[in-house]
Amino acid sequence: MLSIRGLTAGYGNIEALHGIDIELGAGEIVALVGGNGAGKTTLLMTICGRPQPWAGDIVFDGASIVGLPTFQIVRRGIAHVPEGRRIFPRMSVLENLKMGALLADPKTFDNDLAYVLDLLPHLKPMLANRGGTLSGGEQQMLAIGRALMGHPKLLLLDEPSLGLAPLTAQLVFSIIAKINKERGTTVLLIEQNAYQALKLAHRGYVMVNGKITQSGDCAILLADPAIQAAYLG
């Protein structure tokens, strides 16, 4: 579904990604782990068109998306849940969810809303509440729900457990697994909690200083002594 080949990108004169190669098959959860500053967030932003690649190609669903504006990339079926949630704090929960559906087929809105509220029942009694009044965990669920309102084929998740209590983080991971199982949504997951990410995913990649240094089955990566020392404590 997603094929990234020789991807180089950066900001100004600073190169942040150095020849990235990544593959995601339809229906997979793929984890991308690495330390702060490794380039993980830049990769997701480049997939979404900002910044544009300097070199290489990004092929989604059989067609290159390099050079397309972000709204066209979203319309093709990619949704991004950014680090820090970035919900609209002054809008209600329902208005936030409607924003996620702006580029989707209006005919699917009712079904998508029903699915999101069934998946995230904590949001049901809060539809009229402003997004900024929600707890961190509730805001993360809202950010995921907003992304799902576009009925994406590919969901990009950037640090969904960041700043959450352990039980809430576990709930978020279970929601990701449920989305993948029930809808067959392909997921590219960035997580500093490498253990949870690799336990959840089918395959994983390790990124160091803007380069992919390891990849493979998650069970193999979890058993690797170098990865255990670097990321699993």
C-alpha cells in the first residue's frame, strides 16, 4: 500500500532523512522506533507533503504522491494523527469530528460517526464539550476519532501514548489494534514506547539519525540485544 524509496528530505539546508526505504502492505501495522531527533516525525510529515521530498519517491496505493498538496494526499486516503494531538481546543468534540470528515464522502458521515463513537464511547457524553476541556487521554482519543472520520486507508500515528498514564496508554494501543482488525486500516506507528509498539505491530523499523538501521519481524527485533539495550531498558 505504501512504498517509500530513497527518500531524502529536510528543512532549509539541513537534511533530516537520508535515503529512507520503507514498505507497508495493506492491513499491516508497522512500527517505527528510534530516539528523539531520529527523524520519525519528519518522515510522517513528508508523507503528508510538508516538507516536500528532496529526492526519492513515495508511492501510495499504486501512485506517486510526491508533489501533491496535503489536501489531495488526505483525499487519497491518508490520515495523520500528529504528536501532541493538535485538536481544535475551542471547538466542540462534535465539531472536531466534523473537521475530520471535511474531505470525506458526505454520504458516509453518519456511519463513520456511529463507528467512532462506538469505538471511543468516552466521547459520546462529551460531544458538546470544548476539546480543550478534555483530559490528555480523551484528547488523544478525539484526535484518533477525527482522523477516522475521513475513513482513511492508511493511518499515521505519531507518539499516541506520549504523556498518558499507563492504563490510558494501554487503552490507546488496544484501540489501534481494534481499528486495524475491524476495518483493515493500515497503520504506521511511531512510538518511543518501543516495547509496546513492537508488541502491537506486525513488522518494525529502527531509525537512527535519519536512516533506517534495522527492520524485520517484531519478535526478532524485540529479541535483538542491541535494540533491548537501546530502546527497551
